[in-house]
Amino acid sequence: MNIKEYHPYNYWIGGSCGFVYYYQRQRKQVGSEPGDRAPDFSLPSYGSDEETALSDYGDSLVVLNMWASWCEPCVRELPALLEIHENYNGEGVEVITMNMNSYERTQEEAEAFAAEFNLTRTPSAIDMEGDVADAYQLQYLPTTVIIDRDGIIIEKIAGEITYERMEQIIEENI
């Protein structure tokens, strides 16, 4: 066989490899940084027997806020988060507040915090074992993660976030 002759399988194999390479480059990997696919979770909720799962909000832009009751910046930013929820919920934006229970001093303090701010107004999850904290590589409280309708992390903000900054991110992505 002449080396210059091409067998039909050469085209099939070459085309298949090209497709696999293209497909792998287009698929986002699960991770905790902007551009990554957000890790899914299903956790117990405050004020409900139902669980809160990120995958339940696939048609929404999600503002995921992780907090602890002893965290002063968490307390300061919570009214802005609740206002974002009130102002944008009808426009396909969902605010999920999540207590980092493994960071709490006591469960009673977390429950009192959730009751004081009436966190049942938004989906409010409890990360009992720290699985979500690990998946999102949580290093600071509060941390807010903005996730687009395709489940891709747009922004990850470690520390307090203002209403204006959240609104800017939301307006750029809805």
C-alpha cells in the first residue's frame, strides 16, 4: 500500500477525534471560580420540610449568599440581599441564602438569625456538614456567588457586597 493512499477510516477517526476535542473544550467543568459550572447541592431549608437544590433554579439567575450568624458583614449585607430578592424575583432572579452551619457557634444562634431576618422569604438552605463550603472552596464570610441561567458562575465575591454591585451584575446578565 502506498503511504500516500488514504483509507476511509482515516477520515472517520480524524473527524471523530476533532469532534471529541471540540466537545470537551465547549463543556464547562464543575468548579468554584467564574467560568466554572456551579456545583449542585440539595440541602435542608429553614422553615420548610423541603430541600433547596440549586438545580431547581435552572431558569433563574441565582444569587447564592453564604453566611454565619456571628459574621458582622453578613448582618450588614442581608437587607440588600432581601431587597434584591424583592425587586428582581419576578424577573427571573433568585436569591438563595445559605447558612454555613459548620462555621456556627451554636445551631440556636443560626436559627435565631434566620428568624430575626425572616429568611424564609427567600430559599434559605442549611449547609450542615460543610459540603457546599468545600465544593465552593469557601474561605471568607460572607461569600456571594452569582450563577447564570446555564449554571455557570459569573462572579464570586468574598466579603460584603452592596446592593449597587449586585444590581450591576444582575442587570448585565439578565
